[in-house]
Amino acid sequence: MQKSPLIKERLVEQLRVQIQSLQKDQLVKIPSERDLSENFEASRVSVRAAIKTLVQEGLLVQLRGKGTYIVPAVLLDTLYVMCSSDIKGNDPYYTNFLVEITNLAAKQAIKISMVHPDLPREAAPTSPLILIGQMDDEQLDRLKTTGQLFSIQRYAHREDIIQIYFDDFRIGSKAAKTLYDAGHRSFTLLAGPDKYDSSRLRKQGFLAYCQSKDTQVQIITEKMNWEGGRRAADLLLTAELPNAIFAVNDWMAAGCMQGLRENGRAIPEEVSIIGCDDIPLAAQISPRLTTFSLDAKHLVEELLSAIHRHHEQTSISQEQIILSAALISRESVSNMKH
């Protein structure tokens, strides 16, 4: 005897038919899980499972805090991606971003084509072009002649680039507040060069909060890698150790932790440390590092949504989408109030 289709499989087919009838050349929002559950007379658990299947197939995309959308019917053929020459091949944040955009693009049958930053003007790709990392104005002016630019880097002085980025100022401010609320009053900030927006803005946010609390901060500027953090630890050991450190990325935090521990300093008993980026190492070192998670999947979803919205526009558009980073609390921060 032939078995009847499972509820989820039936829902998937019914939703697929509706999606095909509603699909347009732009994102279309579908009803809520509750509404779909009532319309199809099925449980919300079954509806949620069916939606998940269609998201995996690339027919739907879920945007955090906004809902679930039908992917546009007119899909792009190719996404061009250009990385700044400053981006290292082993950078975990950008590697994760490339993995996520490749996966999501594949579900929508979109090819990814990497473009060298020194490509001659006459060989520049057509729009859309996604920029990763810091580009100078000369490069940006040359590239914008080819069409619309999309950046996951903040360019405060440019209104001709669609920008999707994390709120680095707020990251720094929240790091300071977290340490202050835990009872810490002696701070050191491990910063990178100001030419990198992420470091500069995280520093500004951290200092702004500390200033509002009339708290003094020692600033150490180093390269934004493990060695930079290790050198910062050597400097800290020559003076009175602060009871809290914020490093603008996890590599600096990890290097600093290693240097302090090699010299008999206990974390977090003597000094608390917060990093940023939530690289895999952050959850593997001991003690595990409190840090901020920059959700690459969410960033890619917002990026592709913006690309679909602006695709085939004849004029250069401007838009900024600012994302929030989540604080991941682990063992590297102690509460001095206890």
C-alpha cells in the first residue's frame, strides 16, 4: 500500500507552488509562520520545517528581524568580489564571509568571480561589484565607473556606495560597558592602526564610554595579529597590570593572553580580557575568550538582499545597513562585584 506524503513534504510542495506564483523580480515577503499554519491547517513546527527546506533550496531567504522572503525570479548570473590587498589569505573573518557568500550564491545559481584589486580600468567587471576590506578613494573612483559598488566596509565620506557593515563604534562602547558593569575600573585598550576603520571606530566607542564614566584608559597600538598582542603583553608586564583589557580583535587578545600567562598572570583572576570577531580560536583557548560575534551569514543575507533590490538600476544608489554584533560571554571576564 502506498503511503501518503508526510505533512512536511506536502507543505513543501504547496509552498513551492505558491512561491512560483508570487515570485517577482524583487524580494517578496511571505506570511508569518502563524498565518501559514492557519492557512494550511498544519502545526507551526511543520511549517517551520518546510520553510527551512525551501531556504536550503534557495527559494526563500530569511532576514533576521524582518521575516522570510521569496528570492527574486530574475537572478543575477555572476557576483564579482574584490578583496583589498590588505586582506590576508588566512584572515578568519573574511574567510568565513567568502564561505557564506559562496554557499548562498550557489543556492541561487549565481557564480562568484574574484577580481584582483589592480585590474586595469578597461578590464573592470560589470556591476554588481562587492568590495571586501579597505579601498582608497582613487580605487573607488575608478571602480564606480563600472556600475554599482557594494561594500562590507564602512566609508563614512562616500555616498555612492551601498554599505552593509557592523556597528564598530557600538562594539567598543559595549565592551567598555561590559567591563565597567563587572566592576573593573583600570582599563587598557589594544588598538590597531587608525587607517583601519574597524579598529578606529571600536577604539572611539570604547574611549567614549570610558570618558562618560571618567575612567582612565591606557592605549597600546600594535599590529592586529597574534604577535601584536604578544608584544602588548610585554609592555603591560613592565608596569602595573590593569584589571581589564579590550583588544580590537581576537588575534590580539589571544596573543596578549598567551604573553600574560607565560609570565604567571592569571586570567581572569588578575585581568579580564574581551576580544572581537569570535574566530574559532576564541572558543578553544583557555580560558575561553569573551568576544563579539560578527554573523557572516546574516551579513551575506543582507548583502544579497540589497543587491537584488538595486539590480539593474540605471543610476548609482546609496544605502547603509548597520548590523549589531552579539556579545559572546565566556570565562575571560571576571565579575569583581561578587
